Amino acid sequence: MSKVMLVTGGSRGIGAAVAKLAARRGYAVGVNYRTHSDAADAVVAEIQREGGNALAIQADVSQEDQVVHMFHTLDERLGPLDALVNNAGILETQMRLEQMDADRLMRVLSTNVIGAFLCAREAVRRMSTRNGGQGGAIVNVSSAAARLGSPNEYVDYAASKGALDTLTIGLSKEVAPEGIRVNGVRPGTIYTDMHASGGEPGRVDRLKSVIPLRRGGSVDEVAGAVMWLFSDEAGYTSGSFIDVSGGS
Ligand code: NAD
């Protein structure tokens, strides 16, 4: 039987690339989406055309009831979970901290931090050998911003990814004895639609000259690192981070 993976925010960008690569590597993939079922359906259709197995599943990861329901649906439709990619994330428009209101901070923390915590909790409840599960692995998609801080534009986003990294470290130690590995990937500046939501569609090209490798990254380069962390070669790797950030 295929291993089962859930990718949050899997309908576009990095999440869609991870979902497609995972399907090519034999996973049955839950493609989570928040609002755009058509985009998630298109990812599922592409996977099915290549002979893979995938299912689009709606849930806003910041909402506990929706997360719990999503994991139940996944159990019923695809079987026991082996792998979780906490990929869903948001970036709001660029501004300094002194202009940020509490609503914005709550939105960013709700998706980037609370969402990852809730999905990790549901995954651990299923995977833990302590609960009769078979073990598994979790990859949290963080950001180079967690190291760099994103001053003058997104200190809220950077801080949310710092919190996600600390979850990766703490949870990895908590659940290692129960057969679960937890790692993080920190993308740098990657060509996706996220930069448009951050108010700067041309951001990747603007930053090229300060990226040591002098280019933005592709979603496939991030997906490759994520999938390595699920591979047998990474069997002794937990609580670690891969920076996919062009040397930044
Ligand atoms: P994207 O905006 O293209 O995709 C993010 C996906 O997450 C979207 O499909 C969106 O609908 C979904 N999402 C957002 N909030 C959600 C919620 N509450 N519930 C469920 N789904 C939700 O962005 P991307 O560039 O593909 O980013 C993917 C991840 O990579 C994010 O965590 C992001 O922070 C991280 N990242 C991206 C970059 C980059 O340069 N693109 C750099 C560093 C880190």
C-alpha cells in the first residue's frame, strides 16, 4: 500500500510542487486548500493523469475544527498518515512594525504558527508508536526570514517562522522516541505568487543581485529538499534544517 502524505496549502506554489513530486515518488497525497478548490482539483488531476493517487481536502489550517475534520477525512479516504508537510503560510504587505495592527499580527501567527501546531498535533496523534501508530515524519516549511528577520518589511512573518523553527526543534525531541522525525526547510527567495500578496510581484528579480547565487529559486528546488527529508537517506536526521536560499 502507498504511504500517505498531507501537504497543507498544496494547491499552488511550493506546496503544489511538493504534492506532485511526492505522488511521483509513490505517496498518496492529500492536497489541502483553504479557498480555491479549482486550483487544488487541478493539482489532483495532474497527479492522476500521471497515474498517482491524490485527494483535494478543504481546511483553513488556523481553524481547529476544520483541521480535525481534515485529518478524519484523510484517514477515511487515503488511510493512515505517514508524512505531513506544514507548508501553508501567508505574507502580508510590506510595512514597518509601527504600522502593523493586531489583526494583521493575529492573521500571520494564526496561519503560520497555530496552523502548523494544530496539523502537527493531529499528525502526531496518528503516527506516534505510543498511540499504536507506525511512526512517520513531518517537514515544516519555514523561511530564511527566520534567520534574517526581514526588517522594514515583514518582521511579523519572520518572527512567525522563528516560532515554527522552535516548534521543529522542540517537537523533534518530544516525538523522536515515538518513531517520528521532525525537520524544517528554509526557502529563500522563490518564484511563487506569494510575493504578489506581499505587495511586490517583482521581488525575486529585484533581490537577485544580493543573493549569493545571483538568482531566485524554483519551487522544484524546494520540493527536492523537502522530499529528501522524508527519504530513507534522512532516517537519522531530525530537528534539522535545510536552507534552500541560494547561499543567503
Ligand atoms: P503561495 O502563496 O503560493 O502558497 C501558499 C499556500 O498556502 C496557498 O495555496 C494558500 O492558499 C495556502 N494557505 C494560506 N493560508 C492558509 C490557511 N490558513 N489554510 C490553508 N491553506 C492556506 O506561497 P509559497 O511561496 O508557495 O509558500 C509556501 C510556503 O513557503 C509558505 O509557508 C511560505 O511562508 C514559505 N516560503 C516561501 C518563500 C518564497 O519565496 N516563495 C520563501 C520562504 C518561505
